[in-house]
Amino acid sequence: MNIVLVPGFMATKSLWDDVISDLEKVGPITHANLCDGTSIRDIAQRAITHAPESFALIGFSMGGYVAREIARIASSRVEALVLIATSARADTPEQIIRKASASEQLRVSRFAGLSRATILQSLHPRNANNIAMVERVRRMSLDLGKDVFIRQVALERDGDLDRLGEIVCPTLVVAAAQDKLRSLPEAEELRTGIPHAELVIVKESGHMLPIEAPGALTGLVVPWLRKLRTQLT
């Protein structure tokens, strides 16, 4: 089973470093690129052109929005969908204003990567003093740079709660119990909105599940994908 990995906001493929070896036991890996494109749909269509003929799809955070769009556009090619720490809700007016302000300020200033305060919002409190983990998240944003930040922060997340029923492939929703960015009710909305979806919750992790709880994450995702692979063969 081929796997396409879709990272989140200002995350590079190194987001998956601690889970990649386990995921490769299921099948070959392709990394989707979120650096280009002017809309979620545009990014999804670009990813589809570089994807294998058939594949399982794993989307993290913002990548979950892209992954769901891929699953709708290329429904005959997507064998399974895993949604990690994500939501189907639209940006709130406050979020839209905040993102526009951040983008405008950055156009006339130097980009130093995501701030420590922003990064800590995405981590479990116990990782607040984990210098290596904080730096790892910041490094991904620095590697992507200012232009990508401006493009990604400008992407409109209109929400797709009313379109979840269009997803026809088996779906696993993975949420973190201590996620301060994406709540458990948001995960439950995905589970109830997508036909026959399953929801699992990882305890003792914040939003950055692939980095904070890689073993727990693959311990849930890999057996689920292997079971599906067996059913498909």
C-alpha cells in the first residue's frame, strides 16, 4: 500500500522523521508539497499529480484539509484516509484577522521562524522546556521561509463539515487529548461526519503528534493500515 504524507502548517517532511520507518513497513512513502498553491483545492490537485495510482493518505493539521480534498477529488485512487490533529471547521473571524495581521507585518520585516509562544501552543505542557523539540519545530518553519509562511497563512480554510459525507474511503481520525489547537469535539465532528470513520485518542500529547508521540501514533495507524491492506488484497 503506497502512502502519501501531507504535513501541516509550516512543517517540512522532517515532521515525519520519527514515524517514517514504521510507516514504510506498510508501503512506499510519497511526500505532498504544501509550499505552492493559492488554495486548499489547488494544493490538493497538485499533490494528486505526483501521487501513485492508488494510495493511503495521511494528513496532519492543515494537511488534513488538503487530504480530505484529495480524497474527494481522487476518490477512486484513495484507499484509506488518516486524519491527525485536524478539523473540518472554518477559520473564525478572529483567526482570519490575526493571520492577515501576521502576514502584513512580515512583509516588511525579517522572518525568524515561528515564535516560541506559537510553538508552545502546539506542544504538551511537559514539553515546554524540551529545547530540542521546540527548536525542531522552529527549524521546519525557518527551512520553509518567509514566502511560504505568507502563502500558507493566506490560505482560506472555509470548512467542509457539510462535505464530509462525500468521503467514501475507510477513515481513521487521530486526536491528542491535550491538543490546545484542535479540540476533541472537532475530532468527533470528523468521526460523525465521515461515513464509517473511527476515532482514536492519544493521551499525553499536544498537537504535534508525529513529534511528541510517534510511537503511540504509529502503534495506532500502522495496524489499521495493515488490516486494510489485507482486506484489499
